[in-house]
Amino acid sequence: MPAVQPRRPAALVGPVGGRLPERTNRKQWVLPAAVIVAGIVTIRPLDVSGQGLAVALLLLVNCAVMAARLLPETGLPPRFTVAWMVSGILAAAALMAVSDSGTSYLFAFFLAAYIGYRLDTGPALALAAACGLLCGGALFLVGERDTLSLATGLATGAPVLAGIAGRSRNEATQAVIAAAEASEHAARAEARTAVLTERGRIARDIHDVLAHALAGVNMQLELVDALIETGDLDRVREATDKAHSLVKDSLRQAQWTVHALREDSLPLVESLAAMLDSSGHRNALTVTGTVPELPAQVTQGLLRIAQEALTNAARHAPGGAVGAHLTYSGGSTTLMISNRPATERVTEGWGSGMGLIGMRERVALLGGALTVGPVTTGADRGGWRVEAVIPG
């Protein structure tokens, strides 16, 4: 019967990623053993010749079929499984026909129930109907034509419904387990992604603070080293004062970073003005429109973009004037930092190269757009411009 395919419980997955034991409960062992013992004790005649021998051989076959239920459900060839069930039906019907007394019908009842559990619904119902007809027909042929006997024979296929219900319940349980496991995996992946995102954010914050501070201090120390040889103590003192100012500013930037990591809200306009002042560009901020109270991550992102832009301006265009424009219109906030060409010697050969990458990452996380490039027209021609547009 090649069309009858046993159900393969391939989707049973345990909470630790392995396969669950199937039907591993006491009934799996106790019920078959109870049926076998009941049959041996009650079914008669049992002998070594004639009808008794036939009953003994059929009882042995039925016991073997019943014990085969304890075999693992996975790994059995489909043809073997179907042949085993068909032979069990035939053996159960024959045992009911040749035995005079006892519980021979139990083998057919329990086999029908297991067929419902083991096979798909269509094939299971077909085999159960065949079981009922064979058992009822066998009793009729041997003269057991009273209503009770015929009803018992025909009813041997009825337990298939209990088997189907048990299979459906088991599949529903396994579906819940699989869904819970998938949800757990998704939660772990989400947590892992959140950790990596947070690590990236902290790395950008640390880079911004250190790059801004160390770049400025390094430039002033190089200037001091050059001025010492000239003996210009006034300019040496001026450079060291500026280095001290940069260190103080760095401490303030570190505090901003701590506030950002704690999700504290920062005043955007005041913080931008203080940042420009500490960089030596006083009254360089222009605000257009009324900037609303922005989320902490937006404020922090704009401040870090401004900080990186000022660091790059000091690095690549020292002495050049810097202007900052903060505009709010049409549901978006725009920050533009532009600088004019350098008026002092540019120190080459240092810088991490991660500043522009960090700015793009910040803007992308906020769902905005970043434009970076040279200025080709206007008063800042020959300089550089960084423009970030953040929606909301």
C-alpha cells in the first residue's frame, strides 16, 4: 500500500535544540504490556496442536505487533511501518475468529488507536475502517452472529479517533514549544544586536571625545615646541593657556558623553554655543526657527556631529573662520557646520579616519541624511561643509 505514508514527527525540537523523546510516558510501556498480559491470561484455547496451536501462534504475532509500538518512531522505513500495521490488523481479526474466549479484541482496539496517532488522518481512517470490517467479517464467518459480537468487531476501528486526537494534541504542544524556542532565539538575537549597537555608540562617543581633545592639545603642544626655540614667551604662554582650555573643554565633553549614555536630555542650542566658544569661534551660531525639545538621542547625535566637524576644521583648516547654522522647518532639524580655508600651517599625518564614518552612522541611526564636501561658492569658498538633516 504505497499511498499510505506514516507520519514523520520531524518537527519535534526540544528546548535545548535537540529532538524530544516521542510519547515517552508510562502509558507507552504500561498499556502494551497490560494488553499482552491480559491476552496471555484470558485468551483460550492455548495448546500445541489444533485450534490451540493456531490461537497460540496468532497470539504470539499480536504480542509482537503490540510490542513493536515501543520501537522509535523515527528512522523506520515507511513500507515497514505500513506493512506492520496491516499485518497487525489481519492478525487481530484472525485471533478474534479462532479464539473461543478472552480479550482478543483488545489487540485490534489498541492497534487502531495507534494507527490514528501514527498515520495521517486519511490513511488512518481508511485502515481503521478496514480493521473494523475485517474483525466484524471474521466473527460473522465463524458463526458469531449475535449483535454484541458483531458490534464489538465493527467497533474495533473506532479508537482511531482517539489516536487522531492524541496526535493533534501532541502536534499542538510541539508547535507551542517550537514557537517558544523561536521566540527565545529571536529575543537573544535582538539582545545581541542591541549590545553591538550600544558598543558601537559608546565607541563613537569615546572616539569623538578623545579625537577632539587630543587633536587640539597636540596642535598647541607642537606650537609650544616651535615657539620655545624662538624665545617668544608671550606666544608660548598663549599656546599653553589654549591647551589648558582644551583640556577643560574635554572634561566638559566627557560629561556630555556620560549624560548621553544615561539618556539625559541636553540643551541643544546652549550646548552648541558653548562648544563653538570653547573652540575659539565666539558668536558663530545662527539659529533659524524655533527648535523644539528634541529626543535625547537626536540632541546627542547633532552635538557629536558638530564636535567632529569642529575637530576636522581645526585639523585641516587651522585659523579658518567657522560658522554653524541650526535650522528647524518643515518637521526637520538641519545643522550645518562650515569653515573657511586655513590661514595657518596644516599639520599632516595624524587622525584616525573614523570621524566621517561615525557621523554617517549617527545620522543613519536617526533616519536622516548627511552631506559632506567642499564649498565652491560664497564667502566660505575653498572651505568645507558638513550638513546633517534629521527628521522630526
